[in-house]
Amino acid sequence: MQIELQDIGKKFSSDWIFRHIDFVFESHRTTAILGRNGSGKSTLLQLVAGNLSPTAGQVNYSRNGMEIKNSEIFRHLVLVAPYQELIEEFTLREMVDFHFAFKRYIPGFNVHKVSGLLGFKDAFNKPIRQYSSGMKQRIKLILAFLSDVPLLLLDEPAMHLDPAGIEWYLNLIKDLAKNRTLLICSNQHQAEIPFADAIFSIEDYRKL
């Protein structure tokens, strides 16, 4: 999927977060969106996801040369972010079933393979609230990577992951991200973006 930003700007109240962004996120490529805390990375990702509207400019989407309407973009993406919550009252099995009631699995995967990929033993009947922050992050990531969508939006994906978890995340990228478009927001955490094809610096468009 290709995402074209045309003169994009966003402000809250009277304060512009960024302005005049003209950029194309190319299909089948991984782009790292870099910037300091509070620089607007997450806001930009929310705009791409269609969860926020730009104050100025427009976002255009296309796949295989065909335009995708902004109102339909949610069908084509998955977002993973620190502010995104799992349903803590659900067991893992219930969370997986709930997610995949709205998204299809990528070919060759199903509910029975989720636990093995997560690396949790006897996990499906355990409530989400009993998991550590690192385990919850793994759950969010595996739900995203197993979803049959062309666009993955990852906001600080290595947050809460220990070294083993980071290695696990990098293997997800290697094994399950082929032929997809990835946008990854990072505070220049090298563990999150060593495989990036392109770099986008939000700092270049900051308007203080």
C-alpha cells in the first residue's frame, strides 16, 4: 500500500504540531518515523490510520494502483501503540477470537498457532490482566502481524520488551512482514528500526 501526504498539517487549539508535510510512504517498504518525545510521531501515525483528521492537507491511499477511500482505510491496516489497550477482562483466547472477528488471519495461520508463536505455555485461559507489560506487548504485536492487512503501523514497538522480546519482534519482522508496508515510530531506538528501508524525520516539519 502507498500513502501520500499532501501538504499535511496538524494543530491542537492554536498550536501547530507540524506543517507542510509532503511525503510518500512507498508500498512494500519499511519507513522509520523518527523524532523526540512530543515531536508529533504518534499524531502523524494516527492521521495515517484515519483516527485523526489533518488540520490542513490530505492523505491519499492506494494499493496496486487502485485508490482506497479514506473512510475504508481501517479495513487495510492494524495499529500497535503504547496507548492502545487490550481488553483485560478477556482471556488470551477471547482476545484473539475478538480481534480476528474483524480481521482475517494471514494465509497458513489460525488460532491454534498463536500460543506457540507467543511463546507462552498454557496461555489461552489466562486473563489478560494477569500478564506482564512485556507479555501484553507481545500479544498486541502478534495480533497485528497475523492480520491479513497490507499496512502495519507500529508506534514504539519495542516498548516493554526485554532483549529476548526484542529478538522475537525482529523475527516477526523477518518472517511475517514481507510484501507489506510498515511505518514504525521510534525515538531512534536501534532495536526497533535496523531493517528500515527509509527514514522520515518529523523534526523537519515541526512548527513551534
